[in-house]
Amino acid sequence: QDVLAFSASPSHRSSVHCAFLSSAMAPVIEKPEAPAGKKAPYVDGAKALIDGEVRPWKGECSDVVSPVFAAGGEKVVIGRQAIFGTKDAVEAAEAAARSWNKGRGEWAQKSLEQRVAAVERLVEMLKAKRSEIIDVLQWEICKNDADAAKEFDRTMEFIRSSIDTLRAAESTSTVCEGGIYARLRRSPVGVMMNLGPMNYPFNETYATLMPALLCGNSVVMKIP
């Protein structure tokens, strides 16, 4: 059986080149298996963070199944995740709106340094769980040791870079254009929606979550 492969042209034009590859040329993808005796993690996601409070979830949950199979070929469940319905999602959005309170909420009114201090405390807690997070990343999306560690470390570096960038922007509050001086005051914009992707669940989730929080916004986050 032949396989039809598509690849975009190097010039990025709309044309698509097609090529037929024989089955002999197609790569053989083997089922990844964990070594015998290696214990899988289990992340209990039967909880929800709403109104600044982590609440136990009593509703429906879905199992999170690893793409890595056990040495005997069995599927491995590495956690469970709460399944929100419409009512639950609306409650979370309304809580974020109350937190924002048209720009008069407690978080929105904090200074940049107060928000930075809160985020830095979170970063220290994440770093304390580095090895656990890396282990989960390996089982959840089939990453090797180096790639899983790189995702975590790159995320920590990104948060630090975001803080440095915001501090630099805050320090340049006075500008001059055409002989006219102006004082800039940066402010949050409202409630942000954060959707974490499946391929980089840790890095890409925090890459949008942290800047939004550092800038004083409230966030509704859907984890991958």
C-alpha cells in the first residue's frame, strides 16, 4: 500500500508538492514501553481552582492514559481530570470577572512588585517539585529525560525573562515624541482565557498564564 505525503514548498507558496512513498520506505513506529518495574506517577486532578480556592471535585472525571505502555503491553493510567460542564465553566468565568471587578479588584490594583513577589513564590514552589513535574511530562507526552527537563527549565527561564521585561518597561514611564513629554501608565486589561496545548502542556500553559497574571489580569485557565 502506498502512502501519500504532503510537504509545503520552501518558498511558502500555496502550492503543495505531493510524493508517493512505498510502504517499504515508511518508518516503523513501535509502541513505546516502560521498563519493567518503573513506577508511573499518578496526578489526581479531581479539583478546581475557583475564587482563589482549590475545591475538591465531586463531579465526573476522565482518566489520563499515558502513551507509554507497561512492559506487559497494558495501558497505564497516570491520573484523572475533572470534566467541567456548562454550569461549572460559567461559575469559573464569573469568579474571574468578580476578581477583575472592572479593574478595581485586589490583584489588578497591586503594584508590579507585589505581583512579582507572588509569582516568584510560586516559581520557588514549582522548582521544589521539578523532578516530579519532569517525571509526569515523560509519562504524559512520551518525552525523554532531556526534553522533559528542558521544558521545565525553559519555562522557569521564561518567567524570569518576563519579570525582567516588565520591570524594564515600568522604568521607562516617561517618553518624549516630537518635543512633547508624556508619562505612561500601564494597566491590566481584564479577564484572560488561557488554553494549554497537548504538545507542550507545561511550557505553553505557563507562557501565557504568567505574563497575564504579572500584568494584573484575572485568568480562566483550561489545562490540557
